[in-house]
Amino acid sequence: MADPARPGSVPSGLPPVTPGPSVSGEPPPQPDGLPVPQRYLALLTIALGLTLAVLSGAIANVALPAIARDVQTTPANSIWVVNAFQLAVTVSLLPLSSLGEIHGYRVIYRWGLVVFTIASVLCALTESLPVLIAARILQGFGAAGIMSVNSALIRFIYPRRWIGRGLGINATIGSIASAAGPSVASAVLSVAPWPWLFAVNVPLGLAAALIAWKSLPDTPRSGARFDLGSAVLQAVAFGGLMLALSELGHGESPWLVGALAVLGLVTGTILVTRQMTRASPLLPIDLLRIPLFALSVASSVCAFIAQSMGQVALPFLFQHDLGLDQVMTGLLMTPWPLMVALIAPFIGRLADSWPAGLLGGIGMIVMGTGLALLSTLPAEATPWDIVWRMTLCGLGFGFFNTPNNRAIITTAPPARTGSASGMQATARLTGQTIGAAMVGLVFNALGDGGTTWALTIAAGMAGVACIVSFSRLTSR
């Protein structure tokens, strides 16, 4: 019988066809996805790598008080254990995705796992804050190697008609890891000191790397040269702007914020000018000229701003305004990512048949409605009042995320899948950073009334994402 999952398979009893070079000397066409069981092994290493990268961005938050005490530093200084990781990921996503197009995505993914695992060992063994921060920077580079090309690899792991399913599974894994982050950290810290938060990454990282070496698909290589100058400019531009947003949200000196913003904007202008003359630019300006790609990236930034504002503001609403404790707050935050995880595989199947603009627009209407309803919670709200509103937010974001990711990845030409994958991750981080900074600004400006206004603004940003998403239905 022919394998329906693999176009071009032949009936049993006939010799298999081995593709060779064409008469014109061109290389044979790329296969449409991996065969089973290699496909499942490849998906397993993607799942392990993404889980490690997402968890490492979240679990350190819970351990900051213990880290500050053990390394004898202030709470303010200990925050750099988190910031260093996030900054390293942000500045290296696009350069690493560019290297993936040049050398193959599986090469970047494999070495990302190796670097991440080595850095985890260093994080677990260090007793000094400067060394821990340096190890976290290295760990961030490893995580960026994983996240910059994982969606690009999905495009070659799954047949084209099932890419939405693959990205749906990816979204499920990311959402579960995000939801489980605080719980995993609390469980580890209840039986072991904070270095074990990093030590537990080591066996999983080694297992993922071993599987990756055997299972990941070989992908086309562009043959271009790596643009080191653009990579440096991009790191300075993105790093300056991200630090400016972060410091602005924390109420730091306007002079410092202004200097960082000017540095980022000037360097970014130079970078864009430089990229205009490149055939395969590191900052994918060529892809941003494609209306569907540009609108999908813009809607992603707006959606993640809304999500980030909601998820940063809600713990303050639950604890300060409603008087709930930390345990109940953690439980009530769970329905949002849990709902995303539950519906992502189903939405992934829909994304293979329905336009992303339609699904994403509907999703943002639902999430915006949930955020607006959360902003109007009464002072005597019951847990059920909160749970169904949080579920509504998760349902809406789940409808948006997978179809939007599929649009970003599949709109790009196959040779530029790495840049599309890097841009997808960069849009997510940009939205999350802007959202967190906006909540800080609202809190600084409005004080006790800030939570309600932050959620109202988040609902408005979901509305903007909805408009941008629906506009894709008329773009070509």
C-alpha cells in the first residue's frame, strides 16, 4: 500500500524510486516531510528543547530571593539573573536564524542544545553572581539557538499540508512549559537548593542532543556569507531598545532610558540602511515587503503585548485588589495557558484549512472580551468568576497563535524559513517586553488603580491585533 502521509510513495511490490539529479544538473527536490518514525523522534527533540528553553526563562524568577541570599547580593542586582538570559535571547535570535539558513537549521539547533546544557552545568556549579550572570548569558545564547530555528525545522519535519498540526503541537508544548514553570520551580526548591533548577536541565539537554543528532532533517543551505557587521548592529539596536523599555517600566532615570533609546534607534537606522542592499538580509526586510508576512508579524507583536500586559497585571489584581494569597493566585493563573495547550492541536488542524486572518481575528475578539471582563471583576468575585474569564482569554489566544505562526512560516520562501522563524520568535519577545514595560508605566502613573487600567489597555491591544489580523483577509 502507498503511504498516504508521504507523497510519491509507491505500491508494495514495486522497486522504490531513488531521486537523483535532474538532467539539467539541478539537485533533487526536497522530500515533503520526514518518514515515520523519524518524524516522531524529530518532534521529540523539538519538544524537549523548547521545554528547556521556555522553563529556563521562567523558573529563575521564583528562586531570585534564595539566589540573592546565597550569593550575598541585593534583590535589585539578582534580577540580572533573569534579565541577562532574556537579553541574550533577544539579541541573538535573528543572527542565529541567519546562520541556520547558511549552515542548516539542524546544525544550529544541535549546537544550541549543547551550549544550553554546558551553560546549565556552569549555572549549577557557580557561587558568584558575576559568574552566574555570565553563565545565564551563555544559556540564553543556547536557548536562542533552539528557539530561532525550531519552527523552521517543523516546516521540514511535517508534510506541508500538516504544518499547522506540527505548529499546534509546538504551541501546546510551549504553553504547558510556560504554565508549569512556577510549579516546577516550587517543587524543586521544596526538596533541593536553587542550583538544582539548572542541574535538572543537564540530563534532559543531553537526551535531546543525542536524539537531535540522529533524527533532525537536513535542510537546504543558502551558501551566503554571514553578515557579522549586521549582526553586531542588530545586537546593539535590539539590546538598546529592549533595555530602554525595561528600564522605563521600572521607573529608572529618564536620562538613562533616553540614552539607551537613542542608541537603539540610531543603530537600528544604520542597520536598516545596510540591509536594503542585501540579497538575504539578516533583518528580514525582504520578507517584510510581503504584505501577509508583515501583517502577521505586526498582529503577533500586538497580541503578545496584550497577553503580556494581562499576565503581568493579573497577579497584582488577584493579590492586592481581591486579597488572594500566592497559592490561589498561581492556581487562578493556570487556566489561560492550560486552555491554549488543550486547543492548540485542534486549532492546528483548522489552520491547515482556514485562513489565519479569520481564525486570528476571531481569537483576538475572544481574548479581548476576556481581558475586558477581567478588568470589571467585582471586589467579591469568586474563583469561578475568575476561572471562566481566564479560560476565555486562553481560548482566544489559542485561536490566534498557531494559525498566525503558520502564516509567518509558510508565507516566506523555503530558503528564507530560518529568517521567518527568527522573526516569529523576535515578534513574541518584543511584544512581551513592550507589554511588561507598559504595565510598569501604568502602575507608576496610576498607583492603586493601575491594574484595572492595565487590563483595559490590554483589551484594547487585543482589539488592534484583531483589526490587523482581519486585514490579512484582503491582502495578497
